[in-house]
Amino acid sequence: MTDAERRTAIRDIVRQFAAEAREPEPTESLFDSGLIDSFVLPQLVTALEEAFHIRIPDSDLNPRQFESLARIEAYLSTRAE
């Protein structure tokens, strides 16, 4: 998967769970902006696991890890597909 494809997939997944239908900036806090809250985080992580064929350990379920599109992308780039 190319970086552009990964970026698009992440945006699509975040949009599924976002409280508003709008495009967040790459570094915008998804939590501070109210697009996502901690109650949605487990569902978001499950969707990322399915889309990218990875397992995200419980120890990584920290909102800071998934704070923005850029952080999610950086995290996923460190995970093997």
C-alpha cells in the first residue's frame, strides 16, 4: 500500500466514526475538535486493524497515539502489514 492509499484509508475510517462530516487537517486533534471521543476509540482501532491487517495491542490504546490523522499514519507506518 502506498503512502497516499494509506492516508486515504485512514481518512475514510476516521470519517466513519466522526461526529461531523468534515475533513480534519492532518495535525488537527481529533479529540479536542470533538470529531472523535474516547468512547469511539476502540471502534476506530478495530476498523484500523481490519483495514490494515494488523493487531494493535491494548497497551497502544492511548488517545494520544490516535490524536490526529498524522499520528495515526505515523503509528501505522511502524506496524507491519
